[in-house]
Amino acid sequence: MEESRNTRFASRLRTRIWEEVADPHNPWVATSARCHGYAHEAMIEQLDYPQTIYLLLRGELPDTRQRALLQRFLVAFCNPGPRHGATRATMSAAASGTRTRHLAAIGMGLLGGEHLGSAEVENAAAFIARQHDADPDTLAGELLARVDRNPDAGDLRIAPGFGTLYGVADPRAAGIARLLADTPGEWAALAWGHRFAACLARGGCGWLEPGVAAAACLDLGFAPRSAGVLYQIASLPGLLAHGLEAGRQGLQAFPFIGDENYEFVDPRPGANAEGTAS
């Protein structure tokens, strides 16, 4: 506590991202702004969305190939889909009457998770960055040998971003990976991930979408901690679109699950659905 009291704090907030020129008559308002040195007015006229996102997060404009890959990335991950927990949470909240201005926070809260969320994207990016010099076949063999094949263990996670989805290798993730890798350019992380996923196929595993997103982010020059953020930026439009749709439909558009469809599980020894055994 004493150390915190002796900490010297900055006298003002500083940022390298955004510079605002104060009005000479009212310093609380700005007359112009620059983003990493680029005039905001010129950005509005000349930049597209992928260029703007790259500039904000990286401090520079992407080259032609990076711009093309980021364009595909933003479309590839524009919607987690209604099977994803973040989308379902957003839909349920909207149908229950939650105001639309709160839907983004709800969706982002769920999308930040370790399971198929931005946390897994960050972890997968760290894994790929750490293992990019490793032989994919050797590494796959080592990791597959450690896997718990207990059917009650749920989906397999060979590594963050790689494993099974509902018991199988995710074909959609593999397809997205191919489309991103087909973008003109040299994409080392996507190429390594493709070889690693192919080696995992003998164990019934492969790419998961967070792994694909992570590899693409690394190839775009983003650090792991930024990769999860870029994935969230890409996914937010889909979450909100589903939320707006569900809000218009209302709660009656959701199935009502009858009591007979619920299974009561009592973890206590000797217990069953009718009660505790004597």
C-alpha cells in the first residue's frame, strides 16, 4: 500500500493514436483530428474499413496484400452464427426485452470466453507463435498421445484453436482457413496451421475457427493480445444483427421446452430423479 501511495502518476493522459487540435476559443472542443498522423478528414474520403481498423490498431496503413487478407478476415468472422453461445445470449436478451443499446455488451461478454471465443483466439495465437518453428507432424503426434479419449470428457482440445467441434473436425473452419490462405501473399502462420491441422486429422481433429482467426491475425502482424480484439471487432455485426432480429420476433419465437424434456441429475450418492435413496 505504501508503494502505491508513492507511485508517481502522469499529469495528463497521453495517446499516440489520436491527436485533436483544440478550438482556440473553446479548448473543450476540437477543430480537427489526426489518427497516427493521418488527417481524419482525409481518412473519411480515402480509406475503407479494413484500412481504418489496421491503422487504428497497428499505427500504419496495410499494404495491398495485408488489406486484402484483412478484408477477407472481417467477412469470414462477421458472424459467430446462432449455434454460438454469444449469439444465443444476444438473441435471448433481445427477445426478452433488453434494449438494443445493451446487446453489444452482452454479446461481447460471452464472445470473450475461453471456449470458441476471443480468449481462445488469443491463446491460439500465442500457441502458433510459440510453435511456428516446430515440425507439425512431430508436435501433432506428441499432443495427440496426451489426449484424454474419455467419451465423457467432451470435445477434444489438442491445443488452443485445434481439436473437435461436437465430436468431429470442423469442416467450416477448414474451409475458411483455405479461403484466407488463398489470398495472394505469403502467410506463414496460416500455412503452418494448415500443416498442423492436416497432421491432427489422424486423430479426428483439425482447425477450429479461433485457430484460423489467430493464424490470420499473426500473418497480419498482430500480437496475440490484439488478435482476440480483432476477432471481436469482426464478430460484433453478426451478434447485433441476430439481436435485432430476435428483438423484432419477441419471446414467442423461441421454443418452450416442456418439463418432460429436462433431466434432473443429483450428484449426491444414491440419489435419483425421484429423490435420495434411503
